[in-house]
Amino acid sequence: MNEGKIILHVSENGDDSNEGSSEKPLWSVAAALDKVRWKSYRAATFVIHGSVTEVAAHNAMIDITGRGLPVISLRGESPENPGRLNAAGLNKRVLYISDGNTLYLEDNLTLCGGLVHNSGGSGVTLENATLIMQGGEISGNDSGFGMGGGVYAGKGSEFIMEGGLITGNTTIMHGGGVFPDEGGTFTMNGGIISGNTAYLCGGGVFVGLGSEFEMTGGCIKENKTGIKGAMLLGGAALSPGRGGGVFISKGTCFRMRGGEIAGNRAIAVQENDSGAGSGGGVFVEKGGVFYLEKGTIIKNGVMNWGGGVYVEGSFISLRSCIISNNISRLGGGGVHISGEQASFTMKNGCLLNNYTAGNGGGINIIAQGSFTMEGGLIAENEAHKLGNALAVDGAAVIQGGVLLSAGGRSGDAGETRESSAVPPDKDAAGIFIDDTGKLTLRGGEVEGRIIMKNKNQFEDLRETGQTAPRETGQGEI
């Protein structure tokens, strides 16, 4: 025992009248907390042996609340003898942490079995508290109609994930894995968020109103949002399946500085909701902001729009980032931009090998959305219908970078197709400009055929390029 620090042992076979040594362990974490409250300890480590289920406290199976507690660390005994804090059968979350307290979650320990019906964070709920996850696992928790199946970080709280695994958590609402909300913050430096489900939005992470999420490492993978059938609440239809990996709500910011968002899915029948079943990797709601500075968004898929990213708000790619091998059914294999407040500014990075069965293999712009390319590379994307690299039914400005058609036949930029009755081959056009779209070239390199319905939809202001598109006969490609 070090001065200012204490280690206490808690076992399913222990007794709360014991001293808390490895030979004479306690039975409950609650008893361990009583032994360190208002003492001179700066830090206390609780070692969990076996599967511990204790009498539920007020807010959870275990409440780490009130004043007078040191910094608490929880870990299991060893890889061969891991520990579990198991709330199964209690109809409670596993941990509730508040009142400025700090908890470290370390190796060889699983938080599981949490169940709440109309509240968040079945694994862990934070209210004005800090959780630093260095190892261990938060799994198999269910928040019902609450927010955040695994972790809920509420007002004044901070969740820092440096390692460990958040998996197999569920919610009918938002944030299958993690839900920072009401000014809470989530920083992901490592670890894995995988295999979580939210039926409405944010299979892996939902970034709630006024909160922030910064990702510098780790992986958000194979999470799912949405259901294939209709979803009703009180007779009203809900909007399921937005943001398989991450959902960014209005008034919030997600800054991705590293790591990977991979293999996530957004599933839902579109019907009357244009955003349902969209944003396999990331969904940016109107008023939300997504800065992609470094990292990879890869192999995500959707039933509808935006295999990699769906944008209603603002999306800015800044440095060495990659959006690759994503798939969508209706449009925007890599990125889909929709709405008058929706914008994607590409300053750098690569958008490669994405596919859609609709329009815009790389990027699809509709409903007055806008795209500005200042640098980077768009190449080897494919659309089964029109616009391997880019489909424009909004505004697009190319100022720099390189945009290449995927297997497109050579041809001069600016060819027109006045009739839509004869669609081109799926690889015939690098760029397709629809009725209300406008493309302006101010710089950069564009290789491949541009197809439009009206020559006024295209403007080439590059010094070495043509100043107006060349018309072709009706139906010619």
C-alpha cells in the first residue's frame, strides 16, 4: 500500500465485514466506497473478482456520488480471472457517477447487464463527472427509449476513451455506444466502439445538442442504426437509420483527427423521409459541423444516401484523410450533400473507390447543397447511373485538386445531353449536371466527360480551359 493510495478487493464470495484484502475481500463496491470516503487517500483501486451483482443503489447498481471520494480505479483480477460488474436482473444501469467524481476503468473488467427504459447510459451515466476508459469492456447494456446504450455523458461531464471496448449495447433512440449530451464532451484517443445498435440515430456515437466529440485514434466499426420496417412512437412515424457510425446533431461539432470509421450500416426504407437509412459512416444534421482532419472513413454502407458521409450541415476535409470503398443504394457513394444549408468543402484528402447504384459515385449534391473543391483527389469512384465522380443538382466549384472519372471514356469537358431519355453508360461521365445544377471550374485538374442538359449550367474560368461548353446533338454522349 502506497502512501495516499489504497487497493481494495471486491469478490462475489466476499463479505462487507471484511477488511478488503485479497484474502478477505469485500462483497460490494458500495462497501469499498464507504471505506475510502472522507479519508486521506488521493486514489483508490478496487479489484473485482468474479461476477459481482450487488444491491442496487438509488441511480444505478453502483452510485459513485457525493463528496469526499478520492479518484477511483476499477479493474479485474487478471486476464485469466477477469471481473464483471453485472447488473442483470436489477433493471438498473451499472454505474452512475456525479458530483465531480473521477473514475478510471482499467483492464480485465466488464460492465454489463444494465437496463433502463426511459433514461440514458445503461452501462455508465456521467453527470458533472469524468470517466477515463483505459481498458476493460462496456457491453450488453440496453437503454430502451433512453439515450446512450453504453455511456451517457451529460452536462459538465467528460468521457475520455484511451482503450478498451464498447460493444453490443442497444437503444431504441439515439447513441447505441456513446451519447455525449448537453455540453458533455467525448474524446476518443484509442479503443474500439463496435457492434452497437441505435434504431433511430447514431449506431456507434450520437453527438447531442451542445456537446463535442473529438477523435484522434481508435476505431468506430460495424455499428448499425435503423430497422427495415416502419417505426412508430405514440402513433407518429419516427425517422430511423441515420448515422451508422456517428450522428452529429445541430449545434454540435465532431472533429476527427485520426482513427477509423469502418463497416458501419444505416438501414431503413426511405418512404417520405429523405434522410432515413443514410450516412453509413457519419450523418451531419443541419446546424452540425464535421471537421475531417485526419483518419479514414471506409467500407460503410447505406440503403439510401451517403455511404460514407451524409451532409445537411457543414463538412470540411482538411488534411490527410481518406473516404474510400463506401456504398449507397440511391446516391452519393462517398458523400451525399442535401439542403440549402448543406456544404462540403474539400481542402485536401482523398475520395476513392466509392460506389452507388444511383447518381454520384464520389459525391452527390441535391436540394441546393454546395460543394467546393480546393485541393485533394477524387478518383476511381463509380455510379451505376450518372456521375462517377460527381453528380450536381446544386452548386459545385472546383478551385484546385484533381478530379478523375472512373473508367470514363475520353472526351472534352463540357459536352451536353439535351435529352435524358437515353442515359449514358454507367462509366461514361466523370461529372453529371442535372437540371438545376451549376458547375464552375476555377482551377484544378478535371479529367473525364462532363454531361449536362443545358450549356449554361457549366462555366470554365481556368486560364487554359474553354470558357463555354461545347454542345452536341440530342441524345449524343
